Amino acid sequence: MFYNCADHPDQFVYKLMTATITPRPIAWVTTRSADGVVNAAPYSFFNMMGHEPPTVALGLLRDPDKGLKDTAENISATGEFVVNLVARGMAEAMNVTAINAPRGVSEVDLAGLETAPSTLIAPPRLAEAPVSFECRLLSAVMTGPKQMIAIGRVVAIHIADRFMLDAGRGHVDTPALDLIARMHGSGWYKAGGAMFQMDRPVYAPERDG
Ligand SMILES: Cc1cc2nc3c(=O)[nH]c(=O)nc-3n(C[C@H](O)[C@H](O)[C@H](O)COP(=O)(O)O)c2cc1C
């Protein structure tokens, strides 16, 4: 099947992309409004974008009621956010924070979540998250009316001690994090699943050429 995106409504193209670009890691983003209200919401248009400097990106869609989502509004206003990763045991609380609450209502309170102070930035992290990245906004790219990509520089990383195999070497027990990922359609997620390992090839002229 071939689709020219120009011939189809945006919502149709959204379905094709979100049904195929899977699994997507989930950034459970905490921010603070200019008034100090702590906000939390999940974002699966998310990934690591580099390490020199360490960068992450978030795709923040237009909100039909509010225009910019609270997360986008707060990041634009304060330049700071925390990306918390979601373990399977936190999935339901994560889902609660996707509620379409009006601006000024803290989803952190609605979901009964505990926060812990960040070290270098003002928005707190989620205390139960296995991993949290403290981020400062490097660049906000408006990709459409009220649709924004936030590129953040990671300034600090928290990983719960129980997941460190060798803290000095930076070795993490990744499977033990038990992170969930977003799949297709409405409400499908991935947890666990098969893994396989492959060594990356190295070009050797005498052997390959
Ligand atoms: C698992 C999951 C992933 C989501 N990913 C995104 C995303 O990448 N971009 C987006 O704009 N909304 C995404 N949403 C919807 C937002 O979480 C939702 O609109 C939320 O109310 C935004 O909250 P805020 O206005 O407090 O930022 C996602 C929802 C869920 C449940």
C-alpha cells in the first residue's frame, strides 16, 4: 500500500505512523509551571538524540482545548523538565497522568504520586521511577501550529541503586528496569518480550574487500 501524506487527513497519517513506529519508549515528564504547579504527563514521541552533549527529544502535539499542552507550556516558560522512565508497576499511575486535566491541576496529585527533589533543576522527579533525567531546554522547534519538539540537554541522571550492576563503570541491569513501551492503536503497550544479541560488524579490507 502507498500513501501520499498530502492526500490524507493528519489523523489518518497519525494512525499509520503510531501503528508502525513501535515500540516507543515512554518519557513520563515532570515540569513546573511559572506558578509552581508540578505537572506530570507521558510522552512516547521520545528518544535519546546524542551524548556530546547528552540530549533527548520530546514530540509535544497540539492540545485541542489548550493549544500547547501543559508540558510544552511549562518547558517553554521555565526551560526545565525531568524525563522519568516508566516501570511496569507504574503503568496505571502513568495512565492517570494522561488525563486531560485543565491547566493548573496537578496530575501528580491526581495519581497520588510521590516526588523527590531534583538536584540541578527546579521541577521534581518521580520518587518511584527507576530512572530520571534532569534536563535543560536546548532548543524548542515549532513543527506546526502549537506542535513542538523540545530538545533537552541531560544535566543529571538518577538510577535507583538496585539497578546498578557496577556503578563505577556505569553498568545498569537494563532488563531488571522492566520498562514499558507504547505500541499501536489505543491503549496497547509492550512489557518484557524476547531479546537477541548481535555483534556489530567491523570492516576489514583483507577479509571483506
Ligand atoms: C503512553 C502515552 C504516550 C503519550 N505520548 C504522547 C506524545 O508523545 N505526545 C503528545 O503530545 N501526547 C502524548 N500523550 C498524550 C498526553 O499524555 C496527554 O495529552 C496529556 O494530557 C498531556 O498532559 P499535559 O497537558 O499535562 O502535558 C500520550 C499519552 C499516553 C498515555
